[in-house]
Amino acid sequence: MPTYVAFLRAINLGAKRKFPKGDIVTATEAAGATDVQTYINTGNVLLTSRLRSRAKVEAALEKAYEEHTGFAVPTIAFTPAELAQVAADAQELTSPDLERHYLYLLKEPPAAAAVEKLLAKEGAADRVVVRGRAAHLLLGKEYVAGNVDPWGVEKSLGVVATNRNLNVVTTLSQKWCS
């Protein structure tokens, strides 16, 4: 059975979007997944599924999560090989002169025009790199709020996304993709 790493968007933010790790495991298993593991309480889930399409896995998880929580939980899934590539890209793009490195994990690859629009926001100390279904927002030491809006990436690209920091993505890659 295929293995996936799923990233849940917008959970555990405020009192109305609580989704504890134990409940995530229960709901993931209700979607037909097995071998479920979670990592920290931000919605990182390892699972195996009889479903062979990423889109079907995401849809099954989203349905089970909404039934369990009562609110929509957008879910973005990667195969371990895909996540390992995202982590490798992140390591390649990281340098000591960065203040921050945000990773936006995308449900679908963005349109070329949307990527161009986002790239136009780059500042002298900031850079955006989009590779497949990941956008890397690289903020330099001179980063000043307003040059690149880290929270505008999803809107600029026009796709559902969730962000994680470099440490979480590389840790998950080492833990679940080797």
C-alpha cells in the first residue's frame, strides 16, 4: 500500500479549530488509513492507504476530518519521495545569510502566471523559489516586513497551501522518508 505524508492546514488555531493529535489519528484511521503517526501538534501525519491517487487520499482525509471536527481541514499530501525532494531543495536553498526560510506546501502546482506575480514581489534581501508543489520564501537578514508578505504566498499563487518551517520539513524527511 502507498505511503503518504499529509499536512493539515489551519488546525489548532484558536478555540474553534482544535484538532488534537489523538483525534487526528482516529479520524485518519476512519478514512481507511493504517500505520498512522503524527509529529508535533501542527498537523503532520504519516499514513498508508489503499488509495493510489494523491487526490483521492486528500479527499478521503478531508471528508473524515470534517466529519470528526465539524470544520473543513484542507489537507495536502506528498509521497515520501516527494517530501524528501522538498527537504533536499530546502537544504540547497538555505544559507547562513537568511533570517527566515518558510516552506509553503501546495495542494496543486501553481500556474506560471501566478508564480511570475509572486516573484515580482521579491525585494533586495528576499527571494521566492517555486519548485513543483513547494514554494520557498527566503528572507534575508535585511528583511523588513512589507518587502515580501510571508502570509500572502497562498493568495498570490492561487492554490491551497500550508506552511511549515525548515526544521519541521527536514525532520519529517529524515524521520519518515528514509
